[in-house]
Amino acid sequence: MTDMCCCVPEAGSALCEQPAPELMRRSISPGTCPCCGERGKPVQGQTVKSLLAISLRTVRDVQYHFCRRRDCPVVYFSDDGQQQFVTSDIRELVYQKEPDTDQVQVCYCFGYRAGALRAASAAERDSIIADINAGIQASQCACDLRNPQGSCCLGNVRAFGRQRTAALAVNSEA
Ligand SMILES: [Zn+2]
């Protein structure tokens, strides 16, 4: 983990809730991750509640944000930066935090994992995207309750495919 972080990866949210002077100094503005300083993406309370593996008694009625930064252990933080939930507090592996892990889901509603997407041909990835689209059309998705980012995975799946195509092109030139 990065030395930019204010909390060790093993630290639970209880530890992180302590208003350490270091942490206070680093929470620059509301909505900014107190750990890495990156702007978070606002998420609904129900997303945080669905994804937490720990007691929901810790959840407050405040705005939470999702930190997308890969090398930051914080997944959710409160608007004021005083409360953080790290990867070990979350029920699922978080795609943005470990995109190279085969078992991590890219699409949390229909269960497409990074390993399978990586192994798929371009045509197979197209049919996966078609399957996800069909699921969305049929209102079978529940991104706000299943995807840690609290929104649709489709952009991530498309970007994953583009990166994969680019990586293969580089390899075949070499
Ligand atoms: Zn962060």
C-alpha cells in the first residue's frame, strides 16, 4: 500500500474513525478521500449498507462517497472525511481496487469476473456486453445494491475490453 495513506490496510473502520490529527489535516474539502486526497463519487446510503460486511450500526445518516483510486484502501468515506470503510469492511472484492484479480467481478449483477473477461475473445466480450444490455433492458440489474461503485458496470466492462484489445495489439507488435 502507499505511504500516502493514513490507515494501514488491516485497519478496521473503528480505527479509522479516530480523528487523528494527520487525518484532520488531510481532509481538504468535503467529498475528498481523507486517505488519498482524490475526489470521491457520491453513493447512496443503500449502496453502503448493502456492501458492508460489518454491522450497519456504524452507518450514519450522512453522504458517503466511493474512492476509485486503486492504491487507496478506502472504499467509502463520509462527506466530512471522519469515517472510512476500507476494502476488508466490504462484502465483495472491489473491481477498482484490484482489477488484476481474476475472481473480482466487473459486472456484479450478472457475475462477469475479470478473469473470464480477460480470457474472452473480442467477439465473446461483445456478446457479454450484449447480455448485460439485455439484462438492463429487462430491469434485472441492481447496480445500486450490488456494485460497490453504486452504479452500472457497463462503462467498466467496455473500458476493460478496450484495454484488453490495446494490450493484445501491443503484444502482437512485439
Ligand atoms: Zn482514497
